[in-house]
Amino acid sequence: MIDDENGITIISASTREEDVKKPIQKTEAAVKLGEKIAVLSKEKGIQSALFDRGAYLYHGRIRQVVEAARKHGLKI
């Protein structure tokens, strides 16, 4: 998550981290990543975020990340 107004990174997560990397399937890793993003944002007091998909379509693993974050309480 990035604070565009101040130009700083608030939180970051990656599928290369050990706690996210464990699932074998890439879609499972995407779901774990979304869950981790939601948890980290709650710890920082962030309740909602804007998702900018850029040039990527909203489907597949990208959708899994966002849906998992929503499911765990982050308003997107």
C-alpha cells in the first residue's frame, strides 16, 4: 500500500515471503497474499483502500488477491 499524498510505502507483501509462499497453487498464494494485505492494513489502522489495477485485467490471480482482502475486512 502506498500513500500517494506523501509518497511513502505503508505496507508491502509478496508471494515470495515464506508464510505466503507455502501453498503450491499460484491461486492459493494469491489468496494468502490478499489475507496478509488485509491483516497488515488492519495493524496500521487502514480500513479502506483504492485498488489500481493499471494495465492488468481484473480477473484470475489479481481478482483472488482483492477478493481475499475484502473477505478479511479491507474495504476496496
